[in-house]
Amino acid sequence: SKVQMVFQDPFGSLNPTHTIAHHLTRPLKIHKQVASNKDIPAKLNELLEMVELAPDTLEKFPHQLSGGQRQRVNLARALAVGAEVILADEPTSMLDVSIRLGVLNLMQRMKKELGIGFLYITHDLATAHYIAEETAVMYKGQIVEWGDTQSILTNPQHPYTKLLISAVPDPDLPFGNLVESEPNYSIDADQIRSKSSQFETEFDQVGPNHFVKHHFESKGKNVA
């Protein structure tokens, strides 16, 4: 119960036949998060306040909520269980751009004020940059680069990491490091993916908290 999941699809992760009150009351009872039934209303209001939803949300059904509101309900449901760590699988990828930031801000506040840990799974390095202190870049089952998020984004070492960064339309990310001598990622993406899928066991430390697996671009190079 200390580790809970928030799924990518906010439209398919809630039962359409039940109210939000039902979705939040059930985990409270099953995981014994309230001493008695009389404590449930106050706890429900507390959960809604934590995720910045209005009290009248309790009587609504999922189809009456926006995608962002549903994802907030999913976060509230994780809190209702007593979660200390939340596995968030692409939690904003199906939301409108205009409401993504609100959900990300909520997750940041949950980290700071409630001490919730997040394992944030995403292909969008712009949101990873916003939410995560440390990042691990994975391709085909193996982690190819990992460490401090800022270090990885400002000094990417693995070709697949560079490929991901090149796809992010975010002016705040350090595209200036991808100099003209780098591959043309739009043309060479398939080749990069193919070569990055080769399993490697050796890695190099390229910073105080920055590691990269050996890869085809590093063959024959000396790494300090």
C-alpha cells in the first residue's frame, strides 16, 4: 500500500459507474485509513483539498470531469491508500497542454509538502526536467544514461539521450550543446536506435552524479 500507481490514461483508470466519493472511500476502508465510518466525510474533503479539487467533485461521475481533474482524483486515490511512493506512468501525456502544468505543479507540491516520492515514467524530457532531481534514460530494457537531471540535459553523453532531447520543443533545454558536428537526428534516428539497442555492461562516470553506458560513439575514445 505504500507504493501506488497512477496510469497514463485518466479516462480509463476510473470506473464510469461509480462516483468520485466511491472511488476514494473504498481505499480508505480497505486500507484502514480511517478509524470509523463517521471519519470518512472529513477525510474525503481533506483528500480533495490536497489535490486542489472542489468538495462537490465527490458526487460527480468520471465522465463529468476533465482529464486533468480525473488525474487529480487518481492522485487523491493513491493518497487515500497511504502511499509514500507513487509510480506515475506518463501522467500528463494525455492531457491538454494548458492543464499539464497544473498537474505537474500539484505533484511538485505533494513532494515538498507531503514528502511523497515519485518514480516518473516519461518520454518527455521537458516534464522530467520540471519534476525530477535524477533521471535514468532507458532504451529496450537497459538504462543507458543516469544521474543528475540537470547534468544529463546540459551534458548528454549517450546518442539516445541526445535523440530524446532533440525531439523536445522546449526553449529552456540546452539545445546549444547539440553542435553542428553532432548527427542529424531527424535522419539518423533509426540508426541511433538500432545501435543503442546493443547490450552493454560497462559504463563511465562523466560527472559527480552522471553515468553513461558504453556505446558506439564512445568506442575508442578516452573518457576522463
